Amino acid sequence: MKRMSPSWNGIVGALVALAGVVPPMLRAQNDVEAATVFLKDGRAFSGRVSAVESDRVLWKLPSLPQPQAFPYDQVDYVEFPTSPEWREAMSFFENGDFEKAAAAFTKISQDLTKATFFPAPGNFASLAKRRLLDCYRQLRRPAEISNLSKTIDWNRLPASERDVTSIVDCWAAVGREQWDVAKAALEKAGPEIGDIDPASAELAYLHGLILTGTGENEEAMIEFGRVYAPDAAANESMAADSMRRTILLMQADPERMPELRALLRLYALLHGNGKLWEDASKPLQKMLAEENASAATPTKPEK
């Protein structure tokens, strides 16, 4: 699996003018921003969009007086200038505010009009769905990924955007609780990811979910441990959730109470500002309080 580029500038939004009607969100870009059409035969042309139609895009090239028609079956994708709405959504995403980013991308994805250049390959609406998938992955929402992945037309995206389908398939299968399907997708995605790739922690998290779903709790705790290990490439939110899930699994084993108490303190220290997660059970909160009190009690020197 190829890693996604951290920059998405140049992937959305140019001006489309049909019958003199200009989408308000892009009017300011009408005369100042060019776009590039990439054809399946390897050629690329920079110019300006004259019109987006149901089966072709009309292109105004600087060297030709009349717009040129490029049927969609000849187009790989179109690289449009970004709109203010897209830049705002990407700013939320790149700053880690995935809730706001998801809301912004959802709004864009629902605008199947000329304002988003739908249905041209590389259109704003399709790209927004693709980014929305990434938001849901960061937010760890397999059910939403399952529903959304069914609606994406991957052929309307650049080739570099289609390389995550195996890991998306795994998330979607987890959302449907289809554990065998999820395992197959995990095995397909795994060999393509290096140990230091952030997606390796994501796969360990998914593996932990699958093992939990199949009742293999010991193995699940091992996989979740890979996610919150100090040298893991997981983001803080995923690491915290992996530790939380480990605690919930571990509390069922009376023989692991000392380990559980230590993990509760570690969670509170690293992720909870001294506390557990919001809906943590009263027994776990009591155990943490006892552990903190014990740690605060001075040890008497031996005589």
C-alpha cells in the first residue's frame, strides 16, 4: 500500500461557467487559476475548464481558439485548483480536528453539482468522500466506513487515491462484524506496510478488534499493546483507545490485577490528565484511586 501524500493542494476546485452561471464559491478564481487534465494515454494539458458535462469536460487551451472536448473514458483525472471550502476542510484535517473535517467533507460530498465539478474524474464531491474515509479511520468508526465505502466511485479518483482499498475493506468488514472477511483484508494489506509506517499501528488496532470479535482476548491484548507501545507510530487517540480496550479485556482476569492496576495508572498519566476515560466503570475508578493512594503513601524504612 502506498502512503498517501500529506498535501492535497491542486486536487480540487476550478471555475465552471455554463450559460454564464458561475458557482459563487469559486467565482473569485475564474480568471486566475488554471487546471490540468491527465489523460489515460499519459498526456497532460494545462488550461481552463470551459464546461463540465455528463460525459466529457470542455477544456480551453492557451494555444487553441476553441474549447477542446475530453470524453471521460479518455481522462484519468482532472487536477483542479482548490476552493476555499476545500482548503478549510483540509485545514481541519491536517490540524487533527477530524470531527470538524468530517462535517466539512460530508457537506462537500453531498454537493453533486457543477460547483464540485461532478461528475468529472477528480471532482470535489468524490474526493471529499475519500477524505471522509480518512476522517472515519482516524476517529475509529468502522460502521461509518462500511456504509461510506459502498458509495465511493474509486474510478473518479486519481490512481494514488485508490491504493488504500485493502485497509478500507478491513475497516468495513469490522463494521459489519464479518471477521473472516476482515482477516482476509488484513492479510492482504499487511505485507505492503512497513513497521515504521503509521498504518502498521492502524493494522495492529484492527487486528485487535478482529481478535476481540472472535473471542481471542489474550491475542487481542497483544495487538492493542503494539499500538500503544512507545515506539509505535499510532496517533495519541488510537493509542489511548487501544490501552482502554486492553484494560477492559484485562479486568476479566483476576490473576492480572497487579498488571491492571499499573495500566490504569499509566492510562491516567498519559491520556487522562490523571483520570480514566469519561464512562469508565466505578470499580475501575476505585481501583485507580486506591493505586494512586498507595503510590502516595511513603514507604517506611526497614529497621
